Amino acid sequence: MRCEGEQLFDLCEGKHGKHGSSASRLFASFITFRRIRNTSHVLMMLNPAKGIKEGVTRLCKTLVRSHITITGINTSFRVLSILIPSKLDSGGTSNNLKRSTLLRTPVAWRNETSALKQGYSWCQLRLLFSVTRTTRMGAKESKTRGGNVQGVNFAPREDTKPVYMSGCSTDTDSGNMASGVETVVCKVNDIGEGDAKEVQIGEHTALLVKENGNLYAVGNKCTHYGAPLSKGAYCNGVVRCPWHGACFNVKTGDIEDYPGLDSLPKFKVEVRSDEVVVTANPEDLKTSKRLKSMCRLDPRNKNTFVLVGGGAATATCAETLRQEGFTGRILVITKENNLPYDRPKLSKVTGVNTAKKKVTISDGSTISYNALLLATGGRPRTMTIPGQDLKNICVLRTPEDANYIAANSEGKNVVIIGSSFIGMEVTSCLAEKAKSVSVVDLIKVPFQLALGQQVGSVLQKMHEDKGVKFYFERGIKEFRGEDGHVTHAVLSDDTTLAADLCVLGIGVVPATDFLKDSSIKMTDRGFVTVDKYMKTNQSGVFAAGDIVEFPLFLNSNQQSNVQHWQMAHQHGRIAALNMLNKKVEIHSVPFFWTVMYGKSVRYTGYGHGYDDIVVHGDLSAPQFAAFYTKGDKVVAVASLAFDPIVSQAASLMEKGDTILKSEIQNDPKSWVGRLKQKL
């Protein structure tokens, strides 16, 4: 995802929720980024303080502790002016920076020429570039073109703790469960075996669970969007979020499936007489988040893991590697000039040589790797018809795309091509601000391929009630325009729609063209084939996210492509563990959701090839649960205002159990009791 200056500042200040969290944590994970062109963006990410003078000390401490390497910066003088603040403030700010601090800062800079043009002395550059050289080549060589730095130990300092996100507790913090506020939360007999209940601790709540006679307490808010976990699904030591399906181990609080990145804080539980007493830190109760400890970069570790792509799989992979103790170099390569923190991107990678274990990037340079992750995501499909090059014909993949669509749709005639998730989510956003919104598709109802005609008809009415018009069983024949801008969309039946803006939501294709000359196995459609360890057919090469076909256990371990946000995170985690030779198999139940007009449709399972749908509830309300069946087996479940049935179904599927069609013909919840039987 691309952002400019103020947006990155907002991210660091936390104004964009989980995205800012991810961006900050990537720096805290000691990751190396290439292709960052605007140094001010980097500084704002590392140092959210308002003003250079206020933040000099804080910035340097962050750089020292994070062991960050930043290459490809073409305005080095701006960074140097921070590290050597006397250039900006002759009043003594430089006293905050001592020579030892600079020496311990493993920051690599390029393009020293621009710095020299700004008047920096070779003495100052020698100091920094000795660090550069040592960071890249190891502690045993500290030579630079300007001289040597003697007696400097560049190994990670034992007295420096890992850097953590503000607003989250850490493993170290939560490990001290004896400290905090003691609260009697209930009587022992108030909680039964296999129960997960919300308990009150002051102004906040915790989740209390009883499993095999033992009591456990963790934070009650999902770390993704804050859903109350007490209203989710609990089975065999794992609680699943009712909204988006994230899973947490109640014994440790660790996140085990996604979305979200943080784990839950855990609390001490004691039984005194017949009372259950929970000891909790008030701050942990407030945030309900815990960041797992991450190791630091060790310059003595010469291994390099290269992660290609900047989305969910990459972020999770990078963080998991550090959590699991990998101290070598992690290099993330993305197409964008700014830090990756959201959806996958097509990376500027021009080739992969698996025999030599090298990646070639667009500037002609090569990067050697010990392990490689390919997670480049998809790129939007486009149309090859007359008028396709007119302005205001858009796709949606980046924040810039979204901002452009929002800015150019106010009071305008908008035509959406495609009625699946992207098309209909855009429609719901624009329905009340555009002059008109028209949706065109070849199918009969929105979401027909994914959710079926019954559910699709319900969602169609929801949009029509907001003034949206649908043109189904028709395609687009051509776009017409004036002065280079689109003005009309002509349908296959010659219907002509006024169109000041057109949005193409007709799916994505895997961004794997750069692999066509490699020896990595791909399908005819361009998907990378991986095994249950997310490994390709080439040694040391892994792949994850939207670009892969992998063995899905719900589909009898057949090669499957699942393009869900949740699954991309899990792919990244499994890939990281197996890059470290942990031999962990992918075992995750697909889970996704879509939100329109404040109503959320949730879906779990793998419904490809379903032959019937059993619907319970009131479709006109709308409030329903839909069971997608193949033979007598339920293969997927969708719901609207019927929580937590989708999370419950996902938990049962994850344990290997099956919901039968005969079970849900009359009662949609007849099988829910089996969640406790799985203990």
C-alpha cells in the first residue's frame, strides 16, 4: 500500500488502526527495506515526535535498538542531518548524540555524495560508513573508504531489549502474572467444563475458560477489531473470534490463526475456597493485546531471507521469523517506495535464479538468498475493449485507487463492472454519495458464484433499497468518451449508461509473470504450486498468499487457491516456520467477510462445487444462516446477523469434524454441542 508523508505520519500516530500497527512493528522486527526513496517518510515512521529537535534522541534510540538497515535512499543528507543534528541546531542538540551511539547504530546508507554536497565532513561520513560496512560485512571488518573504527563491538548488546509496539503488553510483561489487581470473578461452580465466559474486572472484562478441570484467563477482545471473544466459538483450548475468525490459544494467549497480528495477554487464575480469583494488569485489560517477543539482528549471522511482496503473508512471515529466533538478515522487496503494511503488491522483481539462489530486481542488481518467499499477490483484471484507455476507468487495489475513486464519484454517474466482493463493496461505499450507481455483470445476482442465488438476491435488494441499479446477464461492449474522459458505457445489448467514472471489479490474476523463465513450478493459470509446508519444487523457495495453490485439508488435500486475507497471514506464518526447518503443515479453515451498509456477511469453509443450499432464518430481515452442501456434507457456512454460527462451524471443521446436511435440515444449531465433545 502506498502512502505519502502525512499519511505515514498518521500511521505512526495510530490514526489508521491496524495498518499503523503493522508498519511500526515491521521496523521493530529489524527488517531491511529496499526502494524507499523519500527519507522523510522513514523518519516519520521511526520517529512520530512532532519536530526534528524533539525527536532526535528518541529516533536514535530506536535505530540503535532496532538494528535497522535502510538501503536505496537517495536523499541521505536528510538522514545525516538527524544523526548529526548540529547541522540543524548549533545550540547543543548534538550533545544528545555521542560517538558511541552512532557507532552502535547499524544503519546502512547509500549515496553519500548528496550528503557531501550539503557540507558534511568526511570525518562525519567515516563514522557512519564504518557502521554501514560493518552492518553489511560483519563485525570482523570495519574498514571504510575513509578509514577504520577501532575497538567497536557490533554484536547485539545483551542489555538492549527488543523494541515493542506502544499500546501492547509484551511476553515479558505478561509473564509477570503475579503483579496486578486481584479480583474475585465468580464461584467455582459458576463455570462448567468446556465453558468460556466473560468476567468483569473493574471497568474491563477478561475471558475465563475451564478445560480439563483447569482454569485459564486471557484478554476478552480480539486483537483484530476488538470483538468480544466470549461471544465467539470455543473448542479444545482455542477460542475463535465471532466476527472474522481469528483464533487464540487460551493457555498461552498466542494467536494461532488470523486476521490480526497480536496475541492476547494472559492472567493468573487461582481458586481460593470456592472463589475464582484473577490477577490482571489494568493496562493489559485495557489494550487486550500482547506482542510476542522478537529476537534481534545479529551481524554474525550471515544468512539472508528474502521476502518478495509487501502484503499480509510477507508481514506475518517476517514477524514469525523474528519470534522464532532467526537473527539473520530479512530483506523485504516491494514495488512501492514506502513501507509495506497492507495488501500484497506486485514486486519489482524481474527474475529468480534458483540454481544460484539470486533474485534480480529492476535496477539490475542481484540479491543472494538462503531462503526466499514469493508473496506478490494479484493484480486486477482489465478489459480489452474499445475505449479501455479513457480516463476515469479505474481498478481498486491500492489506497491511491480508493482515494481517486472516492474523490471523483461525488455527485457523478458511476458504473461498476462486476458484482462480487470488490464490486459490491465499492457500490455500498458510493451509493449515497454518487448521483447514480449502476452495476453490470454476466451473472444473475450479485455474489452468485460465491454465495448462491438465494443469498445473492437478498444482498441485491439491500443495494436496490439504496438506489443502486443492476444490469445482469450483460457485459460491456465499449466505453465512449469526450476529451479523453469516459462519458458512457455501452452494454452488450446496446443499453447505454451515463458514466463519469467506471470501476472494474472483475477479479485478479496472480502477479507471477517475473517467474516465467524460472524453474519454479506453476499452473497454466500462473499460480505457484506449493506443498503442505508452503515449499515450491525448488530448494529454499517458498510461496504464500493469493499466488499459490496449496493442499487444502478441507478439500481432501487437493491443490486449491484461496484468496482470503486470513489465509494469506497463515501462509506467511507456516512459510516462516518451514524456512526455519520446523516442519509445520498448513491446516487452516478459510474464513472471510464482507461489509455493506453496516451489515456483515461472514463465510467459512470451501464451497467450491456445492450442489445445494439450506437456509435458516428470515431472508427478508435479513437475518440468516446458509449451509452449502455437497451430497450429505456441509462444505461451507455463511451468515448475516446470525453470530457466532460461522465461527462455530469453522472451529468444528478445523478439528476434523463434519456437519451433515441431515443435521441442519430442521435445526441450524443441532451440531453446536459437539464443540464441547471435542475436548
